[in-house]
Amino acid sequence: MRARIEDVAAAAGVSMKTVSRVFNREPNVREETRLKVEEAARQLRYRPNSSARSLAGRRSYLVSLLYDNPSSNYVMEIIEGVLAACEQAHYGLTLRPVDFSRRGHVESVEALINQYRPDGLVLTPPLTDDMPLLRRLRELDVRYAGISAKRNNARIGASLDERGAVADMMAHVVALGHRRIGHITGHRAHAGRAWRLAGYLDGLRAAGIEADPALVVEGEFSFESGIAGARQLLDLDDPPTAIFGANDDTACGVLYEAAARGLSVPEDLSVFGFDDTPMSRQVWPSLSTIRQPSREMGRIAARQLLDEISGHGQGHVVRVPYQLQIRHSTGPVPKKRR
């Protein structure tokens, strides 16, 4: 038999009103009481009735995650983090891919809002920096949290010092003796492209290496653009001894092209990426990369959004830490290139 709110109240030794306040995340509930109610609900496998909650509280108890990113690994990490926060708050989650490049994408988001009436949105790059979309959300008074948004594009959410992270990784690669370091950029619409390119240039400048425009080629944050970019770089008369892919998908494309040419990584070419997605640990050689805690960023952004919906305090953009993951794909510059 399905547990009822009365059963949770009895098990926790509180009133049904208190149970309701806990699940609605209302303020002024003691932490001890909240933990007792949540533990009783877990023991009884109780799930609040979303329809009843919606009617009583004039909320949908839904959050929508919007994304337009070619990296399925990155998107899945974000989804898992947002979902964890929603489940903890007894919220439902809807997912909506939004093609940033197509006309009418703002109208498609507005249609989503009108149909499902989500209590708020979690936006991922490049949607976090899509000014027409952000303006429309403000006009509609729709709450949203941003992940990796440019400055002032989101009041709440999560971000990471991508520029500083890349500069640190560049310092490591330079210390291995590399002077010809190529870079395959991310998509122009993504803020991460500019930050990671700036970190690459910072790293060169800090090492006293003059930037060579021929070593920077356009990419799309995709495996295919990693292959295409690697071809362009490796066909140079003076090719790089190391290549930085703007994300792990791109860097794995470089590994693919290197293998197709009979190049050994890292003996002939060092490769590194950004994100630390599962793919970076599953390929061989395993990929040196920068750990962006995407799952945690999704959880933080959703938690901030849910707190704002329920009136808990004032949120902000949380800066999360990064870590350099040095693995098998980077090594000393080849002796013949020293």
C-alpha cells in the first residue's frame, strides 16, 4: 500500500502541515525536523503527489533543463547533477534540446514554458549567453540559473575559471619542453571558446613563446572537428608537437587522426583536452585534461534555482574548483624536435 502524508507525519512525530512545509522547502523549519521528516519519507518510500502539490501551491514542481551542446558526455554529466538536486527536492525534470543556430529558438522555449509551466529553467552554454533568450525570460518573469555564463548573464548558477585552468595546463606542457603547441578552438557561440583560447594564449605569453596564428584552428567542441583540426595542424610544414583540444571530444578526435597517420601518442605528439569526461579515461592513451566538475555544476545550479523558487535566501554564481588530470597522452617533446 502506498504511503500517505499522514504516515510520514506519524513516523516523524510531527504534524501533516510540517511535513508539507518540509517538502515545499518553506523557510523556518528546523534542520532537525527537516531531517526527521526526510528520513521517515525514505523509510516509507513516500513520494509527494505532484498534482496535489501543484494545485495547493500554484507551482508545477517542474524544472526544465535547456541545452545545445555537441558533447553528449558533457550534457549527460549536467543532467545527472540537475536530476540529483531535483529528486532531493521532490521536483520533476524535463529536458529540452534547443538549436541555438536556428531561427525561432526563443519562440520554441516560450512554447515550452506555456505548455509545461516549469517553475524555473537551468541553462547550459551557449544558451546561458543568448541575449535574445535571456531578455525574453526576464520579460516573462521566468527564473533561471546559468552554467558557465559570461559575467552578468546569470545571477545564480555555477562557473569555473576556465582561462586560469588552461594557463596552468599550458605551463605543464611547456615544462615538458613543448614550444609548438596547437589549439583547436570550441564553437564561436560558446563562452568557453573565448576563455580557453585566452588561457592558451596566457600560457604561451607566460612562457615567453610568441603565438603563431597558424597553430590556432577553428573547431566545434566535437569529435569530428578534432579530426579536421588535427589534419590542418599536422599538415603544416612545421607541425605542433602538442595539441590542445578545447574539450575532450575534440582531443579524442586528435588522438584518432594521430593514430590514422601512424603517430604514437605521446612519443610523437602530446594531446590534451578539457572537461575530464568519462571518455577521457576510456580511450588509450588516456587523456590528459582539465577536470571540470560538470555534474556538480549542474547540481549547484539546480539547487540555487530551487532555493530561489522556494524563497530560501539569495543565491549567487558559485565558482567551482578545477583539477589538472595528467595522464598518458602528454609527455616530453620528441628528441628530434628539440
